[in-house]
Amino acid sequence: LTKPTDLDRMLQGCAEALVADLDGGLAQIWTLNGSGQMLDLRASEGTDSGIDSPQRCVRVGSSTIGMIAATRRPHVAAQDIDPPLVAADGVPPDGITAFAGYPLLVDSKLVGVMAISTRRGLSPAALESVPAVADAVAVGIERKRAEAELERHARHLEDAHDTQRQNAQQLAALVEELRVAQ
């Protein structure tokens, strides 16, 4: 989360670490898009992973992932999911027996959703640690967004400074022309 990398690589590293720590399964991370109405899958690791999955884009309020975002509340089924989760395409994930989905919040601002699915269940220790991981991922997302905004402002200031410097040079040339003309 603290390495100098882009947001997608940072999130993919988080998903990979979650799968490694859980000894298998699937970890996915979505971020809220600019409109605030859609979640975009930015990282996916493990069984049946892929950024091109049916849940690539999820509307806030639809499917399990969208409902986690809409309610800003976790959804946890640590063993024997009943009823089975239904993916965005209407098909329950094959063989999934445990699921933990957490809204990614900074203060009360939603920045995304993180979900973990396994075929082996989630231990009490895993269930205890996942909320802290979700908090750290949320802060990481917000930090990357703040860095991008800071870079945008720095470019804007640099452009404004260049324009001001060009205007000063033109004004100095005009003053010199007027002085010579008198």
C-alpha cells in the first residue's frame, strides 16, 4: 500500500496478498467511479479471477457487491452460504462456501468494495483481520486519488507559471519598444 506504484498495481498486490494469506480462494477489489453509481473491478486474484469477469462493472445497489456499497455495511457468510450468493450475471459462484465483502470507507466516504470468497470457509482469525485490511485498502485508494489530484494541481500551477512568464516577457518587450520609440 505504500510502494510508489499506480492504483491498479497497488490493488492487484493487495488482492494477491489476500489470496496468499487465505491459502486460496478469490479476492476482488472494486473502486467507485466518478459518477458514484458504478463500481469498477480494479483487481482480482485467485480461482475464477479476471478483470473481464461478469462483475467487471457493478451498479451500486445491485447484486451482493452493489448492496455492500449501497448500505455501506459488510456482508459476511463465513461457512456454508445459504442462500448462495448471486453474481451480477445471476449465477452463484461455483463451489463457494464462504464470503466476506466489505465497503471500503474513508471516514464515511465510500471509495469501493473488497470481497473475498473461498471454497474452504473463513477462519475466525481471518474474519477478525479482514476489516483492518479493508480499512488499509480504502486509505490506500484515497491516498492514490489524492496523489493524482496533487499532480494535476501541480501541472496546472506549472502551466499558469509558464503563461505568466510568457506574459511578463511580452510586456517587457512592449515596454522596451515603447521606450525605444520615444
